[in-house]
Amino acid sequence: MAGRFFDEWQVGDRVTHQPSRTVTETDNLLFSTMTHNIQPLHLDAEAARASEFGRILVNSTFTFSLAVGLSIADTTLGTLVANLGFDKVVTPKPTFIGDTLTCSSEVVELRESRSRPGQGIVVFRHEMTNQRGEQVLSMLRTVLLHRRGGADGAQAAL
């Protein structure tokens, strides 16, 4: 399913995105080093083992980025003008190497764009759960989307 246009969403619409994704040691290592996050809890097995968690924690910004990535195909693929913001990002449970994560999205707000008549603003609540059903991330993502056949003449490819 390709992303939806602004006028195809309603408050309360909910999507569980597939596929889910199992986090690997390589994911965590590459993401942490590419973003220059040298936190020992993400990279040093001995330091992590000595922590209260007893093992390496997956970089929470990887979990955040994965939630956005997993949601794109069903929400904004081909219809996005821009991401306007990310708010209220919380990580109530840690993510560990080997966890399989599933992302779901719910529309919590819709509003017309005052300055762009062919576009509208959607606020999604993205939630990520692990294989045990524990929530590992929740956030709000505000996006600017094209309308189907919007007044600005833009047609997003489906």
C-alpha cells in the first residue's frame, strides 16, 4: 500500500505496519558509530554487562529512526511534502539486540494548511512494540501531505 493523501485520512485511522524488524548487533553498531554515539552501553559488551541491564542496549535513536522508516510505506510514501516535527518521543522500555519490533500508527490530528490550499497537516502517533508486546517507543510525527489532485497541481506517484 502506498502512502495516503491528506484527504484520505481521518482522525482515529490506525495502521499496523509490516514487516516487523528484528534488530541485529550490526544495526546497533553501525548506527551508533555512524552517528558518533560512543556510549559504552551501546558498544562495550563488558560495560553493558556490568550495568543494571546486563547486556548491550540498542541505541534509542536507532529505534526512533526505525519507527519512522517502518511507517513510511503505509503513511507518507509518495504523498509527503515535508516532515514538520517530531514531538513527545518516549522510550518506556529498552530495546535489546534480537528484539523484533512492530510499528503502528494512528492519526491523532488533521488540519487544513492555511498557506498551502493543496496540502494538509497530519499528526501521527507512532508506537513501537517488541515481541513481548511491550511498548519500546511512542512519538508524535507531524507531516505536511499533498491532497489528492491538490490545488498546487502536485500529483504524488502511487
